Amino acid sequence: MKNLQVNGERLWDTIMETAKFGGTEKGGVCRLTLSDTDRQVRDWLARECESAGCTVSIDEMGSIFARRPGKVDTLPPIAIGSHLDTQPTGGKFDGIAGVLSGLEVLRTLNEAGHTTSAPLELIDWTNEEGSRFTPPMLASGVFSGVFEHDFAYASEDRDGKKFEAELARIGYRGERKCPDHKLGAYFELHIEQGPVLEKEGILIGAVTGMQGQKWYEITVTGQDAHAGTTPMPARHDAMVACARMVESIQAIALNHAPLAVATVGHVVVKPNSRNVVPGSVFFTVDLRHPDEDVLLQIDRELREMVDATARDSGVEARLVNNWNVTPMEFDRECINHVRSAAEKLGYSHRDIISGAGHDAVYVARVAPTGMIFIPCENGISHNELENTKPEFIAAGASVLLHAILACDEARNKTTR
Amino acid sequence: MKNLQVNGERLWDTIMETAKFGGTEKGGVCRLTLSDTDRQVRDWLARECESAGCTVSIDEMGSIFARRPGKVDTLPPIAIGSHLDTQPTGGKFDGIAGVLSGLEVLRTLNEAGHTTSAPLELIDWTNEEGSRFTPPMLASGVFSGVFEHDFAYASEDRDGKKFEAELARIGYRGERKCPDHKLGAYFELHIEQGPVLEKEGILIGAVTGMQGQKWYEITVTGQDAHAGTTPMPARHDAMVACARMVESIQAIALNHAPLAVATVGHVVVKPNSRNVVPGSVFFTVDLRHPDEDVLLQIDRELREMVDATARDSGVEARLVNNWNVTPMEFDRECINHVRSAAEKLGYSHRDIISGAGHDAVYVARVAPTGMIFIPCENGISHNELENTKPEFIAAGASVLLHAILACDEARNKTTR
């Protein structure tokens, strides 16, 4: 088993096959949760898993569990999962690469005639994207106790269609309770959705955790004034104050390089007229860092800077911290299984922090969890142009395979 | 005549009397050009001017000319003018203070029994504001040859009503050609619409000219990116580049203190989503300075700064200069008449540049012209809160009176 590798060509072809379900003219995929194309890809997955010797079952959140028996079938399964739903103008790889790499692992083990000690389980989590039904990571969230079952069922799309009704409509309101079993471990492969691996020419990211996040809304209030008759020193220009704050936010993030990121993404200027000095600017700040202590330090620096800049600029500023996510770390052993698998296969690898949320982040609350990142083109994701290379996915899937095998072996030793 | 002063109380009362035509609950005035309230105030003005011994006539642009005979009635009249139309949520003084100070000058001269050598003419120019019919300063523009008569007549309001038809509807499509006579000189009193006089505690501004103006549209193009997964050095953040440019524009203006003003008033960020690094920002720049050479120097600095900042920020920037106004200077003698009148009356005064357009700016093309500014509260204008003090208007009107008298005397000497 030592040098076993997945069939990269078959894996790539499989991804291209599923890209037809909701494929767009520009080469992307539009496969919204519980749509007809979602049903098509689910039906396809169930058939393929059954062909690979798995028992397929559906839980009440519509998540698909394909179980491959283990030697000791009473052990909690080692799971591989991700999602097959996409953004409205999504790509062919986000989530999909993870589910289908899992399928390829099962196929490869079948060909190699290897049975793991624990059963294996391939999972397609419902509604990871959150584009049609909010919030994102809904099914893995219910599975992990983050969301209530009733809360999820009541979620509505823009047309007022309920999550529960749409589940039933496409035939995926399953019998199994969510959750009704424990996972022995959980692994997820995903494209990085950022530029780090590609830029550094590294094949495998061993994901060590997810960064923490803080959202702010800042309202700067100065005074509207005539652009022609108001001398510079007499102005209370909310836009100039906002510009100073944007620059300082950039500086604060760079002060906590390389892991801190800060973004001013949403800006609304009033009255937004070319010959009126702006009296008010509303803008948002998105701050992320993997270390909660550093995040709190950045929070303090942000608040002090906003107060000082407002004072120096002759304006008032109100800061509201309207959303927080605490940083999380994946399981040390699972991370090590990923690192060791890359090492064994001779692939370049590095530790990396996930900048975005994934099903694995929620599952990590109830099972030892690890994640594998592979490079994607220009870091572009949530976009029809999203792209990666067959050799990257093949490498990632082989690492997934060996991480699973190592995990199975380690757990077998422990439970023996 | 040396110590003759206007009746400040009567002038203030007259202004308050006209504020009833279109008066708003908040104490402002809504008197759009050629509306029924505009007709009411015009009818009122014509009656008052006739009571003051003037002959009232209307030109084809609807401007009102109230002529007070001179000793040498063949001399071109010395005119005083401004406008009685307002912004939709305008104040009681913008334009109005100028017309009614002129009326007060005529009343004061009547009481003093003084007849000037040249005839005097009080003018209410149609459509200075440009709120209902664009462009602003329409009638003084046609009078001065800036606009064609047909162009003005074809102007439509938002409901598709034509300027010409509305002139006829309110009975102010006059018989006189526009223009059908020369003005010997022209004086206009106006609230400053800026904070300078009030802040410095100065009563009279002798307006030396109008600053030049340049408008720009700048489009910064970077790349949309995920706010969580894109490290700071990998970003092409259009908002950060815009912020740097806004700060530098501020610095460039301050470099040319005290007369340069620069405003970024209109900003549009795309995609304007709080967790996406902005890929594009559009913003405008409004630059003003009274000296064309300095304006051109600022223009060069702006262009160099935009190019350099774009380069340093890893974005592209496109700058379009989409509007230009050349600075203009008022007539030296007229400016001197204003300065001397303030001096004679013992009023504090200073030279000042007009930051905004006025009828006088167009009339200056066809007649020697001077302007008088008086302080207004907090520099606020085009607003129902617009305010000034009775003593400021009285002082301004007395300066207007003596400037007219000095001008008449000087011209009489010249023409003798």
C-alpha cells in the first residue's frame, strides 16, 4: 500500500462529468442547493457509490452518506466529505474536488483490494455555499450541533420556498436522524481559494485551522459643504477621514504580517455629489487572523486608530463590531497524517490557515478533523473562471488516501 | 451724500416679506424658476419698483429691468442685479439679498432726493439656480452671449415642460430682445456661501474674481479577491489605492494653500461587498484655484500622483478631465469702488475670490462688473438653514449704494 496512488485521469474525468450538471457557457457551474441540477448530481453520486460497493443513505438534512464496510464494522467510520452545491456563478472545483477525491479514494482501495479496519464514509453535505439558503454550511452545522434542526428546515430562498419543502421535492428528505452516528475522524480536500500555494509552487497545504474573523461597520460624520466656497481648513470632510482610516487599516494589518488580513469592501458616501464635500461615509472592515490574541490586539489598534483619526480630521466616527468568529484549530494527529502523507509521496507541502469557512470547520467540533488544500489558478474562486490542474487534484487525492490509511492504522492500534 | 446709509430695518423687512412667496415650514424658500411663486415675487417686485419711480420692462428671457432715470438718460445704465429664484430647499438670502439690496438703494436715493448722472437699472435675472431648468445662470448667460437664445428656450424641466412655454404661462415672456442694450457697469451683492468672512469677523468681501475649476473622473482598476484567503501582499485593492489618492489630493491642495480647494465628492466602489477586496473604484475630483497657472500646476501634480500611486499600489488608473472653467477677474475699477465704499463707511473688508458661479460672472463679459460678499452663518447655503444678520445685509447694501455713486461719478467724469 505504501506507494499506492489514485488514478488522476479518472478523477479529472469524473469532475468534468459532474460539471455537466448545471454547467454554464463560460465553463463554470450553477448548481444551487436542492435545485433540479443538485438532484441530478446527487442521483449520479449515489449510483457511483453503490457501484463502488457502498451502502448509500440520506439523513433528514439531505446529506448523502456512502459507507464502505471496514474489517471492524462497529468502529466509528473515518469520513471524507465536502459538497456538490455551487455559487450561482461558481466553478467546477469548489467542494466538488473534495467529494470526488473521496470517491476516487474508495475506487482506488477497491482496485487495490484493501479493506480498512474502520468503515469509510463518503459524505456530500447539503447547502455548504449558503447562496440559496442561508446560512452556509447548514447541514454540517446541524450535524455538529451548531444549528437547530428546525432553524435549518425553516430557511427560505428568495422566492419564499422552504428548505424542508425543497428537500422533499427533489426526494432527498432522508430517514436518518441528523446526527445519528459519530465519526471516528473526518478529512476534507479543497482548493485553496487563495494564491499562496500557487505562488510558492507548493502542491499540498496541510490546513492547521481556520482564522478568526471580526466584522465592523464604521460611520464617519463630518459636514456637507460647498466644494467651491469652503476653504480646506474649514472642512469636515468625511471622505478624507475615511481615506486616512482605510490607509491605517492597511498599515495595521501589515503590522501583523504575514497572517493578518484586513479589507474595506463596502463604502457608501453621502451625499455622493461631485461638488459637495462629503458629510458622511459608511464603510465596513473585515479583519481576520488565526490567533485570537492577535485578533484582539488588532481590534484594539483599530478602535484607537479610528478615534484618533476622527479627532485629527475634525469628524465623528462610530464603530460597531457586528460579527465575530473565534479562530479554530484542527486535530493535531489529523494534521500530522496529512503532512506525513505528503512527505511519503514526495510532494512539497506547507502548513496553511484556511481563510474561508468549510464543512470541516463545523465537523471539527464533533470529530478529529484534518483538511488538505491544493493550489488553484490565481487564487480565484466563487467564479466561473475557477481553475486548477489535474496533477494538483491527483496529488491531493493521493495525500487524502494515505492520510485516511494512516489514520485508520493509528486508530486501529489505539483501539486494539 | 457722503454718509448716506440704507435703511437696514426696511431692507430686512422687505426680505422677510418676499420669503413668504414659497416659504417653507423650516424657514427656507422653495421658489423654482417660472413657478407660480416665482410669478408672485416677480409681480411684487414690479409693483415695488414702479412705486419707487422706475419703469419696468421684461426681456424675452423673462428678466426684469427696473429703470430709474438719470440726469443724462442717454448714458448706459449702471445696473444692480441678482436673482429671486431659489433651490428646491433653498434659503431666504441667496440671490434675493442682491435684488432687494438694489431696491433698497433706489428707495434710499429717492428719499435723499439724489439723481445719478447715468440711469440706474435693477435687474432680476431669470433662472440663476438651474435647479428646474439647466444650465444655471441661463438668462444672464444669454444676455452676455454665453448661451444661444434658442438653446435657452428649449430647456426642459423634469416633467418635460419647456422654458419658453413656462415663461409665457406665468406672463413673463417679455417683448424686449435679450440683449437690447449695453450696461455702463454692473454690481451684485451676494451672501458669501462660504465661511471665510464670518470666521475672520469681516463685514465686506470685495470680490476680485471667480476661481477656475477642473473636474476629473478617475477609475481605479485592481482585482476582486476573497477577503479571507488573499494575503495582503497578493492584493490589488482598488479601495486602498483610492484612499491613497484621496489623501494625496488633500496634500496637493494644501500645498497650494490658502486658495486651492480639492474635493473627492463622488465615490463608487465595486463590487461593494464587505468580504470582497474591491476590484474597482470610480471617483471624482473637483479642483479650484483663482490662478490659471497654479491650476495647471495642480493638474500636473494630480496626474503624476495618480500614475505613481497606481503603480505603487499594483492597480491601474484612468484619469479623465471632463470639465474646465477658466478663472476670471472682475473689473479693477469696480473692485476699487467696492473697497473704497467699505473704507469710507468704516466697515472691515478684504478681497475675496468667489468659489461659486453668479450672474455677475457672465455679465462681466459684457460690462465692467464688481461684486460684494457679506457673511452668512456657518457658510451654509442652498439649504433651508441659510442665514445671515440684518446688520450684515445693511452694511453690504450701503457699500453697494456708495460703489454705485462712486462709479457714476467716475463715469460721469470720463464721459464729460
